[in-house]
Amino acid sequence: MTPAARLARLFHPVHPVHPVHPPLPFAVLRRADGGRSGGSRIELLVGGPDDVADVERLADLPLPAPGEPPVLAMVPFRQVAERGFAHHDDGVPLRYLRARERYVLTLDEALAALPTDDVPLVGAGFDVDDDAYAEIVKHVVESEIGRGEGANFVIRRELRAAQPLPPVQAALAVLRRLLVQESGAYWTFAVHLPAPRSGGRRGGTDLVAVGATPERHVTACHGEVVMNPISGTFRYPDDGPTPDRLLAFLRDRKEVEELFMVVDEELKMLSALARTGGRVHGPLLKPMGHLAHTEYLLTGRSDADPRDVLRETMFAATVTGSPLENACRVITRYEKTGRGYYAGMAALLSAGDAGPELDAPILIRTAYLGSDGSVRVPVGTTLVRHSVPEHEVAETHAKSAGVLAAFSASPPTYGPAGRPTDDVVADLVDDPDIAAALAARNADLAPFWLTEQTDRYDPRLVGRSVLVVDAADAWTEMLAHVLRRLGATVHVRRWDAVTAADTDAADLLVAGPGPGDPRDLADPRIAGMRALVADRLAARRPLLAVCLSHQILAGLLGLPLTALAEPYQGTQRRVTAFGRDVRVGFYNTFTARVPQEWAGAQVWSAGASGDEVVALRGEAFASVQFHTESVLSPDGVDLLADLVADLVADLVAVVSDRPGE
């Protein structure tokens, strides 16, 4: 049987009510740069009735042996339970297909074999209406970002409808149109994973999904891990994109900061996972059928098991927010039901020449088809301090449009001169002004993250032991990574797992950043970090406090703490600190303020009123309101090296001053 014939048999003949041949488990995939098949080739994976299984943990997924077909897993959002993060437990399973057969088709062969049915949608509408979603946006910006709970958050809504065909046939017909109409997708795919059989009988719910996701979440191949944060959305105007409109988008402060924030968040993951951290490549423009995005690629080296790679990167900041742990809490507050597979991952596990390989896109721009004829298309948008509710509402409509258009025979969106809009935007990338606007974004980024990260040992730090305390924000992984590259021996501990032995053994304690109000001592985490900082101050042993911990330290020193009129979440500022002019990234909603007459420590301040404390220096301690480790801090790594070196140099002086020493 030819590959095309095998594909055709997946849905034909099928009676609308009584299938003659119940469809076997399968996946049809067109993968872009992350897959060896390339964008013009289609992979078909087929299994038998017993080749689908549900498992509890990512570690339970099987890895194919050399010569065996790949394993395809669908990872639901509830899997964040493995990381201890908040979620609605909707019971959606971690399901995989162990393929028995694998075929490769050309695009033309696939198009000829796939059904051409029109799949009309009936009663389409969002579960949360536009006005209600706009209110959610407003509330998240004011009450979550405005209270220091994080820099950005993604809140979902679902478009719901009905369609008349058997779900497998409908999914494959929609897939055919997506292959023709939607460009720029990382994966274009359809999957049918029926509920597993137990004792010869089936129970549970079949999974039928079809989509065109733009975003690789993570790949691992030959020791290289790649992540692909995408953020910033250019919605094509009704009369088509122009260079001026695209330039305005590329220079829009909100869109620029939104992308840098998710780059920082995914660098946190790569810093924990990859021994060389994450090198930043880009930025790039990704045109699609109804909108375009900006993106970066992040690369690092790791020999971790691909299942561990999946676990440590659950889930992308572009579909959750940052910091990730608190973003999951915020999502749970505002979304009343579980996310299903939305914002989770599809994961293709293969046996490569040099070991297991992983290709995992984010499950967005995807429709889920039920046996009752239901259709669900979940979408979300990244909310930041500059978000305009009406614009975010419009973005959710644009994000669902590409999938919805494939349910009917509607033509692609056209721009000037009758050309498809995504082609017009793709050509605009070659415009010198557009290319310059993209390249200009890197001029203000940290060179440390833009270049190959070889060790750059500082002799002042080699052999020094550093304890980095995590206050529920993985910035600490970036701090630890930078300090290791500088030659220090670094350990990271959560705030509630630090022991006296840990602190006693550390030449330097770095009290890390985190979400929340530094004044809220009813919060166990805030109270715990305050006690940790206070004990270190009392011991007169080297301490560096960052962001939230800087605010806590300032409070202990008697400085008042207040909320900013406008948060600096994801903002680069030029300030004076420690006697130098530096460009650094700020992620804060609160600030310490310095009175006109104050002599508690050496202080550097900034802001319109001149009293926002950005750095402190005293006996055996220093603190910074900003993030020296951020991609937004071009002067950050050099400043961090000097601060740490000065602090551990103080250690020698403090020890020598002690009686009897």
C-alpha cells in the first residue's frame, strides 16, 4: 500500500453515524525547521488499537529503540503538577502513541489523499464574551501586575462551535486547508488518539485535534537544546500591511518589551537545563496567514534525557506568564476550568544516531473535535503593564482566525496586488528599514547572552562558594549560571529549604528575587526571606540582595517601601549605581524610597522624584533593585562580577577583625 493510500484509508469509507472501519490511532505531521522531514514533507504515523496508552508522569513515556518508529505524546497543561505548580485538575490524560508504521509523503501526495469536505461551523462564539474578557485584562493589569505578582500573564478564552462530520474526517479536511492556507507554522498536524483499551474494552474520551502552531517550545538533538520564545503580534489591517505599519509594530514599546520578557523567562529554563545556559539568536519575523509575530531562538548544550527536558520546561512563558510558578496561580484564579491540552505540548520522541531526540511544539492555534460534534479552539494573549483591553480582545480573534478559516472553503487573506498577506509581509522582511528595525533590538541587550558562553573565570571568584536563595522566581537559575561562568561554586536552594548548614558554608549568600509585596509579612515566603536576610546582616557575612530581597533589605534598614505609580516590569533603564552609569533591566512594582537625610548605608537612587532606591552598599552587603542577569542588562554581568568580588573581599576583612582571629 502506498503512503497516500494509507493516509486515505484513515477516514474512508466512513458513514456519518456508523463508521465502517473505526479509524486507527494516527498522527499526520508537517514539521518545519525542527524536524528532519522539512516543511514540504508530510509524516504519517499509524498505530494499532493497543498502541495508545495514558501514563501519569513524563518519565513513564517510552523512548523508541534504534530502528523503531517515533513515539508521539500529547502533554496536557495539568502536567504542571509534576513541578508542584497550581492548576485545575481536569483529568485530561498524558497520552501517547507508539507508532507501528511511519510513512513520508510529499505535500502534493498528502493533499491528493486528504478529504476535501467543507466543515461548516454552527453557533460559533467565545465562552467568555468580549466585554467580560476586556474586564479580565483590566483586572489582571491593575490587580496582578500592579501588585507585583509578575511581569506578564496569559489568560485563555475558548471559541466553541459545532460541526456535522465524524471528527476524524473533519480534522483531516481541516488539515488539508491548513496545509494550503496557513504559512509560517512550526507544526501543521492532525492527531487521532482514541481512549486506550483496557481488558479489550475502551473507556475515556478520544482525542482528535488539528492545528497549525507557530511555536517550537523545545527541541533536543545531538546534545543541543533549542527553545523558541515568540511574542508580539502584528494583526494584518483589512487593507493589507505596509512598511510603515510594520515598522510601527516593530518599534512599539509594548510589543518590544513583551518579547524581551519571555526571552528572559525561557533563559531561566535553559540556565537550569543546559550547561552553557542559553545563547540568544535573532530577532526574527514570523509571517502567518492572519498575523505576524516576532521571535528569538535560544540554544544551549545538554545531555539530559528528553523526558527531563520536557519536565524542566513546563510550560512556555508565552502561554503562561512570568514568573512561571506564580503565573500558574494567577491562571488558576482567572480561568475557571482546566486548560486541557491548550498551552501544553505535543512531543515527538525519536531514536537518533547519537541518542534520543525530541521535537516539541506548543499546543496553540489548535482545534479539538469531540465525538458529539463539538469544536473548541482555545486562545490567549500576553497581558503586560501596557496592555489595552480592546487590543487584547482583538488579538484573540486574530489568533483563532487561521484555524477557523480552515473549516470552510474561504480563501486566504489577500493584501495589495491580490497577493496573500503573509507573502507580502515575508517580502517586507527584506526591506532595509524593516531589517534595521529588527537588528536594532539587540543593540540594547546583554552581550553575555548574545555570544557563545564559554567560561570567563574571574580570578577573584574562582573557588568561592555562593548560595543563591530562590524566592519563587527562577531568575536565580540565571544568576547561578552567570556566577558559575565566572568561576564560583554555586548552589541554589528554595527559600523554604535553606538550612543553617547551607548558609554557614557559603562565602556569599545571594537572596533572590520573587513576586509579591515586600511589606506583606503574613506571606510565609516574604517573612521567610526577611528572616534569612536579617540573620545574614546580623552575622556580618557577605550578602547580595536582588529585587524583592533588595526591598526586604531596605525595609530592614528602615527605608519606607511603596508601590510605584507605574510598574517597571520588563523595562530597561539607565541609572547610576556603585559609582558607574549602567543600563540594566528592571522588573519591579514596588520600590524603597530614601529620605533626604539618611545615613544608614551608601545609597543610589533614581526616578522622577529622585528617591527610588536602585542600589545599596554597606558593611558586608550590597543590593540591587534591577537584574544584572537579565538579557535587558548589557552592563549587568561586569557589574555583578565586581560586586561579588568586592563582597567576598570584605569577608577577609570581617573575619580578620573578629576577636581572636
